[in-house]
Amino acid sequence: MSGNVQLLNDTLAAAKSEGRAALIAYLPAGFPTVTGGIEAVKAALDGGADVVEVGLPHSDPVLDGPVIQTADDIALRGGVKIADVMRTVREAHEATGKPILVMTYWNPIDRYGVERFTAELAEAGGAGCILPDLPVQESALWREHADKHGLATVFVVAPSSKDARLAEITAAGSGFVYAASLMGVTGTRESVGAQAEDLVRRTRATTDTPVCVGLGVSNASQAAEVAGFADGVIVGSAFVKRMLDAPDDAAGLEGVRALAADLAKGVRGRA
């Protein structure tokens, strides 16, 4: 079975044709429970997200800030497995028809087996993977299997990336380019900053692949700001915080849905 890279491409193209940026939400699998995490992904999509990144919880994250680390810890203590990540992708995609990616560090895939992981992700209806710590020069095996199974390979670029390095990364990636708005870890910020706009401009000079900005966006006005120069706006910690701060699961889901609706207005310039 082939994965849904084409659905991802079509979704991003449709947003562009509407004259707006796509809204991409991030939520970790298994948080607060496996079933609760699936409901949270569906709530984000129902609220207005175009795409969701499902996080594979990791004990030693290098990109994730304290909010996502807290959620990951809850998921890991709950015994979340890669099979639960695949179930999350499958059930969210089947319920909504929207593209679902997995965001994961390389070590779990390497231990699980690249062929097994890509085959199962494609079978679950996944659209691809975001791999923040996999160096492009070491990614040939992954890309071979991802291409075979119809999965996007999304790499992360940072403000520190030199132009030649950007060209190398964008030539190897597919789906979209994840532009980290600043040097640091995930989390909400008071402002997204001018670094992000410069990074998008430099990245676009190397590729026609959509460039989506993450790290720091937490409200509609910030989403509108980033949507003014990026093809997609990625929001993670703000969604997770809604779940963490909620008095119960039902309130958490409503918080996720409401935030998605607010951000969806932002990417449409109606914040």
C-alpha cells in the first residue's frame, strides 16, 4: 500500500490556491492516553488544521521544549509503543481524510527497522515523516524506503543553516521544508522574529517545495504574521498546553478544537 504523500502535496497546494498558508498542528501520540491522543488529533483537524504531525514520544528529545517533554513523559509512562503511533495515524486519517505525518527522532526508527516502519506507516495511511535529527548525508536508506512507500521526507532547516546547506537539504526532502523560526527548542514565544522570514526567503531560493515555519507560534496574530511569508504555520506546544492545563479530558479536547479554529482564522488573515 502506498502512503499519502500526494494527499499532503495536494493539501498544501489547495491552501496556496486559496491565497493562504496551511495550518499544521503537532500532538504527541499516547497523550494523555492513546485513545485520548487520537481524539486530540481529530479535534485539531475538526477545528481547522489542514495537516497534523503526530509525535513519537522520545525519552531524550533535542528539539522539544518543556511542554512537549511533559506530554511525552506522560505518554512514555503510559507505555506508548510505535504500534500506538501507527494506530493514531490510521484512526485520525480514516476519520478525517486529512494528511497525517509522524515526527520522530531517528533512533526509534533505526531500532524498529526502516523497511518495517515505512511499510507500516504507509499501510496506516500516513503521509510521511519529519526527522529533525537525521543528517541529510546519512538519509539515503530512509529516503529509499520512504520513496518506495509513497511517504514524504521532511527535513528541518534552521536560521544558522548556510545557503549551500539549505540547497543540500531541500534537494533531498519532499512534502515541505520545516523551517525552525529560531535557534532553540519548541515552546510558545512572545514573538516569532525576523529570523524566520529571512530563513524562508533563503530556503525558497533553493526549492519550489513549500516552506512551513514552526517553533514559537501560539496564537492567531502570530499565525497571521507567519502566514504572511510562509506556506504553512506549524503549532505544537500551544496545543499540548491546552491539554495539560485543562481540568479534564473533555475540556482539553474543546481547548484544542477552539485553538485550531482561532489559528485557522489567523492563517487566513482574519485574526
